[in-house]
Amino acid sequence: MGNPLRTAQDRRLPRIPEPCALVIFGVTGDLSRKKLIPAVYDLANRGLLPPGFVVLGFARRDWGDGDFESLAYAAAKKGARTPWREEVWQRLASQFVFVPGSFDDDAAFDHLHDTLNDLRDRNGIAGNVAFYFSIPPAAFPLVLKQLARTGMADNAKSGGWRRVVVEKPFGNDLASAMELNQLVDSVFTPQDVFRIDHYLGKETVQNILALRFANNLFEPTWNSKYVDSVQITMAEDVGIGTRAGFYDAAGAARDVLQNHLLQLLALVAMEEPTSFDPNEIRAEKLKVLKAVALPKDIELGSVRGQYLAGWVAGERAVGYLEEANIPPDSTTETYVAVELHIQNRRWAGVPFYVRCGKRMPRRVTEIAVLFKKAPHLPFNPADVEMLGNNQLVIRVQPDEGVVLKFGSKVPGTAMEVRDIAMDFQYGEAFTESSPEAYERLVLDVLIGDRTLFPDAAEVEQSWRVVDPLEDAWKGTTPEPYRSGEWGPRAADELLAREGRTWRRA
Amino acid sequence: MIGLWDTTGNEVVKALAAERRSAGGVASGLALSLIAVVEERKVREAEAAATIAAAAHPCRVLIVVRSDLDGRSRLDAEIVVGGRLGPAEAVVMRMYGRLALHAESVVMPLLAPDVPVVTWWHSEPPETIANDFLGIVADRRITDSAQAADPVAALKRRAEDYAPGDTDLTWTRITLWRTLVAGAFDTTEETVVGATIVAPPSDPTAALMAGWLAARLGITPVLEPTDQWPRMRSVQLQCANGDCVTVTREEGTALFSRTGQEDRYMPLPRRPVGDELAEELRRLDPDQIYSEALGALAGIKHLESRPPQRVHIWRDPAQAQRAEAPVGAYAGPGGRAV
């Protein structure tokens, strides 16, 4: 018997999780302070958290609850998206608990275990706990073993659900990803593992599915008969910041291509799922990821770059090799462009140009679908010189929206045709600030909705795409490009060889 | 902003087009047209609310102020695109004399093509929506019974006058309450056998809450009148096993108590009208749950199976005034409650 007060027709009532606790490992870290704690506050402020919701912070500090609270207070106030309401914070903060300890400290985990049991009896939480791993991947096995030892990850023993949230990177190649997946899945049950790819929490990314499958206008042209090529761009204007250690070991391909870009590619290229059930969507994404083909000659079909010193947005930027803690002879790439193909009937022969880079002229993520030119143009060739490919561009960030570019007559006596852009700005049509990705994802974890989380198979399949690239690149030196440029010259040549150019994003 | 005095409908259409052009790409994506029927003193309030609502739902706001029905027919208009209204575009139209009875003749050409129309009465709700052509053209109609002299009677009148697509802002105001109450039964299988609602007797939200609980649970909630609190104070549900769930409003928060568990505080803020309006605009299809709750409140069944289209009934207030004053506490727009 379901809740008699809820029906599917009553769409005003928001989804609210069952009473539960959120345990954050590494609560003093960057991610937790910048994203997680503000997201929790925003959820509380919007009234989307259940009564008796508890946040447990776990970190290696000699702290009481009060110290934790003041850190969380500063973090929430700084990062909150919704208006600050002191009384909401007070209620929320009264449910903050801090558990000090290091990950190899058995006593600390026993203490955590007791605290959770205590909460179950006191708060009506029925044993529901989500563990958020906001910690370096190296610490995963240790924490997982502790959770397994104390039985905290066991649904049956705890009498409720026990979920775990893992942040990228999910390993650094196929072997390590499989090992990690196996470990996590064995401690928790596979359907209780939530891998966060925060791109999937963005409204525009979810809008790709709406655009494609809710409309009849685009899908008939969404194939190799009409599409010339697809360009997926993720450009950042910033450098590597303080992530030198991680970044130098990983590089652009492992950092964002393996997860964000391949997820975007999967959403754009996948077939229609039979329903919006998480399993159906994942099945289609996995199918298309399995169909991804690398260039025959990886050296020719891909470009690696590394930024030099230069100017970005009016400020001087140092080169990658001069960044702090980067070895001066590093061959890690900060830019990748690669031509991928998808081997199925829909996409045969359509190149997917995927690029990502740091220290680009501006921050932008977009997917551009470039259509073929009209098979016949009954115009004077001089009049259609300015006519390019029709384009459908999905801008993921910033200025989320959709642009349709098509030819139109220039006013005047001559029949002159040029491209114009019809611009739908998500933020203009719906200026309500869309929820932060983490807000949506944390809520989904607590509710147990897995639609926006890639599963182990998807992660492993993505590594099968990236690993051969990494192997081929071993021992090569990335092409240099000046900070503030759209990547190395070789990337332009990659497209020019086939008579195409990058869209200026 | 353009101000037009003693103008015509065509001039307004032209001026709006000119403003849109000069504003550039502002407000190019419209999701709906919102007609707001307001009194002069509430124009700014309606604009502010529409600005908040337009942030979530880009719309063209058409504010209609009708006054001085006996005077000379005259139209004044104010046109604002972007600027202080954020992403919205608005036309404020003041109509006097007999023109005010034919407001639709000015409004119809201003409706954005082929997007839904919502009419919102930010004033005393009309006695019969079919008498107001601005209600007929709308796909969704939003009234606010709290602005009537006798809000509970006004809500009952809404039930009698109901057509699918109608909602009342008193319903919107209890969404947060309903969320809290419904959330209490997500994790329990208990059957609810009774409910007590403590509220002032004239509180329409309490009446709707009772209607909702009655319609969903098949119980007869007890309304416990109070004069200590200006608004609905608490909702208590009794379960078959003797457990009780109580939600009590305190300033800006709700005290959530349940037998055998610690008391919890949950946010229960009072929202600005703009937020309420935004919630209404989110769904443009009929709200079936509302019609059930409203039907239970008024004792009328099968509201949802009424035809959604109304037919305009011409009613001339000049003649109506001469006739007998209407029976009951509520006397229609411009009328006085007895």
C-alpha cells in the first residue's frame, strides 16, 4: 500500500527522501565545502529534506560538533544559491555531528557505527544512510574495508538502505576502474553505488533527452543522412589550479574526456530508451559507448596539447611547465582533440570531434550538430558564399541554451543568403536559477533515483575508449599552444584535412 | 517604458512591438501570456509578483485595471519591456467607462501567438467567471479567495463555479503544509482514522486542507476554531494504532511531532505572492487533486468531469445594480459584502 496522500497527479508535492543520514568522509575538503554543504543547505531551504535528516562529518581533526558547525556555516553561507535564512540553518546545524578520526583508526569507525545506531533509535531514521566519499581515491579501499568490517554498508544488518557516493576519478585506467568497481560493489550492493558525474546534474544535459525525445522536429534528421559531423567542446579558461599532483598524473583525457565528454557523446548519440527508467537509459548509453570507434591511426586522428604562457581574459597566465609542482619535463596533456566514430547504422561515417582543454579563451561547454549542406542550391554561387552548415548547438555552460543556425535572406534587392542564429537561452526563457548540479544529485542519491548516475559498466566502457589513446600517446610530447588560444595548430589541421573547421565556441 | 494616454488598442499593439524591437533580444522566448485583473492600488504589487513568476516562466504580462465604469470610455496604457520587470514584458492598461466591460477587445490582440493564456484575479474573485470574458479566453484561471470578504464562502462559490483549469491561491498556500503532512506517511503503513485542524474559522486554507484530507483519506476532519492565531495553526492526524502526527506552524517554521520520535523543526516560510504565482504557472493542465479537495469542501462531486470550456454570459453591471442585491455574503466585483 502506498502513501494515500500522494498520487501521481499531485505534482505540486515534491519528492522528499525518507528520513536518513548523510555521512561525508573528507568533510573539511574543497568539494565538501564548496559544493556539498551549500547543496545540503539549499535543499533544506527548499524544504526538500526529510524530518530528522542528519549530517555526519568525518575527518581527521581534533574537533567538537561546534567547530564542525562553524566550518559548515561559513561554507554554506558562501556557497548557498538560495537566500540565506538563519532559522533554516539553525535547524539544520542542530543535526550536524562530527566524528573525528583517521581512516585507519578502528575506534573512530566503531564510534561512527555506534553514532549511526544511536540515530536510528532516536531519530526514526530506520538505518538509512548515504556515505559520501569526498576523499582521494587512494583512501577508498581503506574506508571501504572499515565500512565492511563494522557492517555499516550492509542493508540487511542496518535495517534500512546503505548507499555510497563516489566522485570521479573512477580509477585511472580500465584495470584500476574494474578493481575499484569490484571493491565498492562487493562492500555495498551494486545498485546502492552512486557514481557522481556532476555534468549529468546540469539542466541542459537533461534537456538533451527532452530535446531529442520529446520533439518530432529533430529526431528525423538526427542521423548520418542529414548530419555532417558533431563537435563536442569543453573549454576551460582556468589552468590546473592547485590540482598539480592529480592533474600531472592524469591529464586532460583522463580528467574530463573519459567521464564528462563521453557522457555527453552518449546522450547525443544514443537511441531512444524504451522508457525513462534508469536501467533503460543506461542500457542505451552503454550500447552507444560500446559502438565508439577510435581513429585507425591514433597519431593522425588525435591531438594532444600543452599550454604555454600567455594571456587569458586580460590576465597573464603561466605555462603548464612553470606551474607549481609540475616537473619541468612533464609530457602531460592539457588539451585533447580526437575524432571518434560510432559504428552503427545511425552514425556510420559521421565524425564526432571531441575536444577539451585548459587555458582556452573562454569557459564554454557545447555540443554542435552540424548538418549537411543542401544537396542543391538554386542560387547564384556568389549569393550563398556566406551560407554555412545548418547547426543545432546545445550550450551546456555558461548561458545554457540551444542555438539553431540557418540561412536567411539578407534584406535588399539581391537574393543574398547568410547564416543567422536563432537563440534560445535557457536562462532567459527560464531565468529561475536552475538548481546546482550537486543539489539535484545529492537529492537523487537520498531518494534512490539512479537515472543521472553512470554505472560500473559505463565507466569501464569509457575506459576502453580512453586506454588505447593513452597507450598510443605514451612517449610522445604534446603540441604546445599559447594560453588564450583555441588549442594547438594541429587540432585545426585535424579538421582541415577533411575540409572542416572547428566552430568558434 | 512608454506611456500612452487616451489611446486605442491598435496603438498599444504597435507600441509594444516597437519596445520589443528596441529592447533587442530580451524576452524572445515566451512560455505564456498572463492576464492580471487588478485594482489600481494593487498594480505595483501585481507587477512585482509577475516579475518573480516570470523568472521561472517567461511571459507577457497584461495588467488590466478597470475603474469608473460610469465615466467616459477611455484607455491609458503603460508598456515596459525588460528593465525593472526583469525578463518579462508588461502592458498595464487602465480602462474606464463602458470600455472596461469590453476589456478583451484590447487584450486579445496583445496575447502572444499560440501560447497558453492564464488569467489571474489579484482582487476579489469574480462571482461567476463566465461573466468575465478575460476568464473565457484563459486556459488556466487563478483566483485568490483570501481577498474576498468571506473567504470560505468565496471558496464554496469557486466549487459551484468550477471548471477544470481553475485554481485558487489558497490552495497554493498549503502546498508546503501538504508536503510535510504527506511526507509523514512515506515510511509508515498506518491507516489514518481522524484529523484535527486548528485554525481561525474564516481561514480558507484550513477549509481546503480539510477538503484534501477528506478526499484523499475518506475521513471527516474536525475543524477546531481558534481566535488566538491569525492563520492555520496546526494539523493533526490520528492513526489507527493510536499514533499521532502533528504539524504546528510557528513563525517561519513548522514543528513536526510524531508519537515515539523526537520533535523536529522544518522550514515553513511564508512565500511572496510571486512564488505562489510561479508555482501555479508551472502546470497548465487542470489540477485534479485541487478539484477533489474543493469538491469535498463544498460537498459537490465530480467537479473534474465538468466541461473545461466556459461560454461567456453577458452581464451588464449597470443593469445588475438596479436589480436586487445578490443574496449571501459575497456580491461580486465592485460589490459589497453584506
